[in-house]
Amino acid sequence: MEKYLNHTYYIDSDHPKVFEFARLNCEQCVTDIEKAIRLYYSVRDGIRYNPYSIEPVKESMKASSILNKGYGYCVAKAVLLAACARSQGIPARLGFADVKNHLNTRRLQELMGTDVFVYHGYTELFLKGKWVKATPAFNLELCNNFNVKPLEFDATKDSIFHALDKKGNKHMEYVKQHGSFSDLPWDRILSELMKSYPTYFEDQKRRSGDFSAEALKENH
């Protein structure tokens, strides 16, 4: 388990701001289960989901950088949750899968050219003798703007995206698993992102949108 507790360049659980963020959110917690739940919701709702925020820069994917910005896309938020968990002595690792995401805006889909998101990221936490998946990507406000149920987490069973939204429409489908990693394989992920979404990285101006506002406008 040691490699799932150590700090790394990306999962910088030893960074003072990461450690303090986790400590403050776990102040009233006694068990690892309680800590995991508090950390999940702290990252889910305290860090805004922003799919326009992906940068081809290593430093941008450090947990401390994501915490400082206050926003990030799914992989970034998974990295931060892993770092917070490790800082509290909870073994954590990262999981990745390609997903067909129906929770999308027209603008983002045009920019990406597809509704398939490669290397969607989530966190796996080792609790009570087993690995449990936690997906802190979509914050509560964003879910409300999309008319979907927010993803809950009780630290005892896997929390991955709902198949359907509140209206019974398709929400998200997992189409390919990439496995689990003790650290962020950023070079591999960035290579796949740039190959899959060339327009996204070519047009910085078009990546300056407000995803949550777009969702609200399209769904209300």
C-alpha cells in the first residue's frame, strides 16, 4: 500500500495547502469512512467542474495547482481527491475510462468533435479492506443546471456516473477501461487528448467559455 500513500509530483499530498484543506474538512471526522465522505463532497462541490480548463502544462495537473485555481476537469478533480485522501492516511489511486458523455453542451461538443471523452478520471480509495471508486467531477450547481441527480458517495460502494438523468435520458456510458494507477500518467493522457481533440488545443479563445452557464441556458 505504500505507493498509494506516498506523495508524488502530481499527487502532492505533502503540499501545505492540500494538507490544510484536507485537515480542515476532516476536523470533525473520526473514521476513514467519515473522512472519505467529507473529502469527496469537499472536492465535488468546492472545486468547480470546467472542461475548458485542460492545459498541456505539467504543473497545471498538480493537486495543489488545482486547489489554488478552484476548478478543473474530471481528471484534475480526481487527482486532488487522491492527494487529500493520502494526506489523511487513506490509500488512494487513480482510475481511467473512455466514456460516452451525454452530459454535454453544444459548444463543447463542437469543440471536441465528439461526445466520447477519452481518459475520464475518477479516484479509488482503499476503505475497510477494499477499493471503492469515487467520482467527484460534477459539482452540485452544474448538476442542477443539467437537470441531473448529483452523484452521491457513501464510501462503501462504487460511485460512478448514473446511466440516466432525472428525465430518463442517457447520462453517461463507460465504453473502455484503462485500469488503475498509483500516479497520474499525464504524458499518456495528454497525448490521447491531443490526438482525439485537435481543435480543442488549437483554439484557446474558444476554450474560454462558462460550461455551467451553457448548461443552464440549454436546459432551462
